[in-house]
Amino acid sequence: MPPEVQQSGVFVLVIFLAVLAERGWQWLRRRAARQWPLAEGRVERAEWRQPNTGTNRYFVADLAYSYVVGGQYFAGYYRRSFSDAESAARFVRSVKDCRVQVRYKRGERGTSLLLEENLAEAIGAAAEIAS
């Protein structure tokens, strides 16, 4: 096998392992966050876009949220990817100005995560109120 082919195979393997490690780290972080305390929060901003990656095969929804702990305001960000524009737009419409339960790290109140299950609860509650 030519050295160029071996080098490109190693490069692809390194990229794959890096992505796998990042996904694993995020999974562990979300799992740990399920034990963190809850705070009342609100989605302040919700937008979707198509990243300029050259392939343009996916869409991203970006949320900015705020929450209060001990009378202090904090903020965080949440991002979700979608395979089509309509799904991203529908998601953004469903969460805009929603009240959400935010998980924050005990002892580091400025460290937070908006978990999928808490977001799903907020979307469900908003749909019930609207109907």
C-alpha cells in the first residue's frame, strides 16, 4: 500500500476517534447534569440557520436562555442540528419565549445545560396552553 494511502487512512481514523471522544464527553456531561438542581428559565432567543460549510446539508437551531438562581440571573446556549429547514423552523417556533427547566451545576451556578427532556416538557406545556 502506498504511504499516501496509509497516511490518509490514519488521518480519517484520527478524525473519527476525535468525533467519537467528543460525542462521548457530551453524553457523560448530559448524564451527570441529570443530577444537577433545576432552575426556572426562559428561552430568550431562538433562531435557525444553514451553516456555510460548502455542503449545506444540514440546519442548526440556536437558542439563548436565561435562568435565575438565588436571585441572580445567568444565561446559557443550546444548539440542535436538523436535516431540513422546515424541521428547524418548526422547532424554533415551538420554543420561542418558552419557560424551561434548566439544570445548573451545584457550586458553579453559571454552568448550565438545557436537556432534551426538559425542553420537550416545555414544548408540550406551551402546546397545551396554545390549544
